[in-house]
Amino acid sequence: MALLPPDLRARFNAWLSDRPDDAILRKLFAVMIAGTVTVLALDYLELSGLREQVAASIPDFSTDAVPAALPDDGQPTIGPLRQPDGQLAAKMTFDLVGDGQLRATGTIHPGTAKMFADEVNKRGGYIKTIVLHSPGGSVTDALEMGRLIRKKNFTTQVEAGRYCASSCPLVFAGGVERRAGDKATIGVHQVSALAPGGAMAGGMAEAQRISAVCQKYLRDMGIDLQVWTHAMVTPKEKLYAFKKDELLTLKLATDVGGKVVAESAKKKG
């Protein structure tokens, strides 16, 4: 009874005194109520403690700790993924600059592949290299862009200090030559397809289809399929940033900071 609020306890005692013939029954009932309240209180305390333990075990995913450069040695970096901002957050744009470079900057949206194809059709005679700076985006569009790059025999490049993540490496893989600057970040994680209009396309069957299409694409481009394995085992809130030598051994890049892969590997695919 001590666990009952004072006003409720007073009313309950008054009720007992008014009906002495049922006093014993009601006292038993009161004990049952008190026992129930006690059990609920203990359960709540136990649950609260468990909730605190669970919360303490969840890692804190910072949104501004994306790797700044390719790791030189040791294990590849697996770190939290920051949300893109500025030019990276905006829809991808294309700018033709000197030396035949077409700079592709921003997020790959549904429809970006068509915009890219239109740009290539207009300026194809001048383009030699596609320079990427992108957090990725639509997988379907990235695959289309990569295939067109290979068809046109373009080189792809991620400059020093620049960023190519998520589905962007699929575009990068399309280059006949694939150059990574010494301080670039090229990384992968789990990706999802975007249906027309930007809606997420979900379901196990769809995920399997995407995986099969991406693996076939990478094989056609001459890229080691271990690249896709790293993508599939890295949660989408993290980023697997390839180290320099790994980019070369997996044939994702043919040149990293001036270090060039064997000529036979460059031409494969």
C-alpha cells in the first residue's frame, strides 16, 4: 500500500471502513494491487537499465568524419559517411575545361546519365577525360555513364583531394585509363537503386538484381569483383576507402599518384 499515492490510499482505507464485512477480502485485494505495482516498478527499472546499456553499445556515427585521403598502408579505412554539402549535394553538373577534361561534379540523380550523354554528344570531339567529384547516387545512371565512357574510350580521373564514393566508382570504372590523385578518396558501401522519379526500389529480389548487374558490369570493365564484395559488406552509413595499392591490385585504378599498374592489366576489359 505504501506504493499507492496518498489520496488513493486514503480513499481505499475509507472504502474498507465502510464495509467491515468484506474487510478481509479487500485487504487481500489491496495486497495484490501493491504486489502488482511493485512488479511493474521493478520491471520498469530493469528495462530502463537495459535500455541504457543498449544505447551505450550503439556507435556514434559522426557525419563529418569521412576519410580525407587514400590510406597509404595497413588496413583500408572504414569510416562514417558524411552527408554531402555544397556542390557535392547538388545535382551533377558538367563543365568542359582545358586539355579535354569534362568535370562531373555533384550527386548522380535519376536522369543524370541522359544529361551526360547529351553533353558527350555535343562535345564528344573535345572530351578525353572525365574528372569526377561525386558522393554517388543513382546506381542505374552510374552504370549507364560508365558504359558510355568505355564505349567512347575516355579516361576517368579523381584528382588529389577530391572524392568519389558510393556509386561514383562505377562511373570511374568505365575509364580505359583510371587515374586517382595521391590525396583522393575513392570508396564504396552498400548501394540502392533509385526508381524513376527518385523513389527507392526495395526488396530482396531487386537487391539481388542490382548485385548481379553491378558484378557483370565490373567484370566487363576488367575490375576485380572483390571491389563489389567490399561494397556489399560495408553498411551504407559507412565508407570503405581503398588504399593506394589496393586500387591497383583490384584494377579499379590504373594510375594512383603516378604509380601505374602493369600495361596488360590496364587494357583488360
